[in-house]
Amino acid sequence: MSNGSRLRGVYLPCLFLMVAMLNLTLIVAGLKELVVDRLGGTTAQASLFFSIEMAAYILFAPIWGIVSDRFGYRKPLVILGFAVSAIFYTTYSVIDSIALLLALRFIQGAFSVMGWSTLMAMVLDQPDAQRRGRYMGMMGGALSLGVSLGAPIGGYLSRDFGPRAPLLGAAALFALIALGSFALPPRRIQRKQVSTTQILTTLRASPRLLMPYLFYFVDRYTVGFFVVLFPLYLGSLGVDDPAVRGRYLALFLLPFALMQYFTGRLSDKVGPYPPLLVGSFTYGLLLCAVGYSDLYALWWVMVGLGVLAAVMFPPAITLTARYSGEGTRGIAMGGFNLAGSLGFAIGPLVGAWAFTAHGYGFAFVISGALELVAVVIGLLFLARWRTGAAKNRHTPPSGKVNQR
């Protein structure tokens, strides 16, 4: 794969993914000021503005995956998704009705996931299998870097220029990457005429996709949990400045982003399963400690969580690429993002329930325990698959009898 092909097929898509994810969290730190203080809404409506986009992701991610696999060309869907998102974010800045705001937010979420989920499938389409782990690490780092930068930047914009400023900033960025997407390679994937039935049949025949889906669900669950509940926890510790809340989120999200290229290379060397399982187990243990940490200890705990979280994403998406074919990669990526979006949406809800029941400490322990349960399930999956593979190796071909 030449340097020019990598630029258009890997590096440029990763840059656009980073910007798309930055827009996702750009509005988070100032969400209260936008929905509650300016529009007179409730805290529940402020949370719903965030969660309703996740609901659109859950519904439409697999749909766009099927569409892109059958259409054969992914680039037009990327351009359309980002362009329509830019229009909707511009519209948000002049809307004063919360009901209309939430309705448009759902539609915008459907087009946003069209753009970035299809773009992720384009990276998975790259034929350079020997570098796939590092490409997945680069993509994961881009996604996480965007999420991590959005929170602090949005906090400063909201504080210094008002609660609508992050919305206009997101609109401008979506417009830029929509225009930039015209430079993406126009490569057509094979099996253009594959049917929906063939795609779903192929995925049912690849049950090992459940492994990366499970771990990405848990990964996004913890990120969604942090983005919504962690600022509230900081408020209980006396942190009222949205910019400071954004900086604490960045302590977790920046190492999460910057380390993923290196953990992707590690996955190339040792395989995806060891870093996925070991990283998830250690991450789960440390996550349990967050709700019992003071502001000073949180600096170190959050950095440690960010480093460990970086170990988990590249192996998960590498396994998605490994267990899907080119003709079904869009729907496999859609399923991957469906699992992640579901986790991202459920995280704040479960966190709010756990906090209401027994406080912040219990809420973080629930999240950590979910990571540990995922590791146990993952080990059971691996043991079952290896047992099945061993039986197949020792079973003689049909119609032949072992003469020994």
C-alpha cells in the first residue's frame, strides 16, 4: 500500500473521524447552560438531548451498514451524512422550542452516524492486513482524541461565548469535513449486488463478532457513563466551573486517545486477545476506585484509566475486521457501532439509577464490575471456540474411518 493510498484511505478518514467525535462532546460541558438555563428546560431534558442522538445511532448504524454494503460506494454516504449534520447544528442555534430541538436532534443523529460509521467501514476496507492493528489503533486514537478534546474546548466556548457557541462550532466543523470528504478514495467494494439476506446470513455464520461487540459495548458504556455522570460527581466535590470539568474529563480521554496507535501495534505483535482481556480486567478494577477518590487522587486515577482504556479499543475493532468479509464489512461495522452506541446510551441511565440507589461509589463499582463480567464472558467464549477447534482437528473426514 503506497503512502498516497494510506493518506487518502487511512490518515484522512482518521482525521475526519476525530473531528466528528469532537462534535459529539463539544456541547456536553455547557449542556446545562443551553437547555436548562437558556431554554428553561429540566435536567432530564438536558440529558435527553444527549441520549436521543445515541438512540438514533442505535437504530440507524446497522441500517447504514447494510445500505453501504449493497450500494457498493461508501464515499457519497459519508459526504451526505456530514453535510446534513452541519445544517442541523446551524439550525440548533436559532431554535427556542425544546420539543423541536429534541426532534431535530434525533434526525441529525441518524445522519451523523451515516457519516462516521460508513467512514470507519472505509478504513476497514483497506487491504493491508499486516498493518491492520496499527490502522485500527490510529482510528481508535482519532475517535477518542476527538471525544476528549470536545469536552474541554466546549467548556471554554460555552463559558466565554455563550451556550450556543459550541453548536455553531460543530456546524462549521461538520461543513469542513463534508467538503474534505470529496478527497476520499472513490473505491468501490466488491460484491456490490450482495443481498440483505446474504449479509445477515454471513454475520450469523460469524458468531465470533460477538466478542468485539461485547467489549465495545462495555467500552462505550464507560465513556457515556463518564461524560454524563462524572461531571456531576465533580460537582459534589465542589467543582462548579465547566472548563475545569472538561479538563478532568480530558485526563481520562487524552491518554485514551494518544496511546491507541501504540496499543494497535502491540495487537499486531501479540494478537488482539491478550491486550483486550488483560486491559479490560485492570481497567475494571481501577474504575471501581473512582467514586471513592478525592480531587487529588482523581488526577492519577483518571490518567491510569485513560491508558488502560487505550489498550482495549484497537483489539476490538481489529477482531471486527478479522471476522467480517469485504462484502459484509459495512454491516459488521454497523453492528459494532450499534453495540457501542447502545453502551453509550445505557451508561448514563444505569449510572443515574446506581447513584440514586446508593451514591457515586456504588455507581462506579457497577461500571467496573461490568468490565470484569465482560472479561469472564470473553474467556468463556475463547475456551468454547478452542474446544470446538480441537474437536474438529481430531474428527476424521466424513466417510473415512481412523485406521489407527
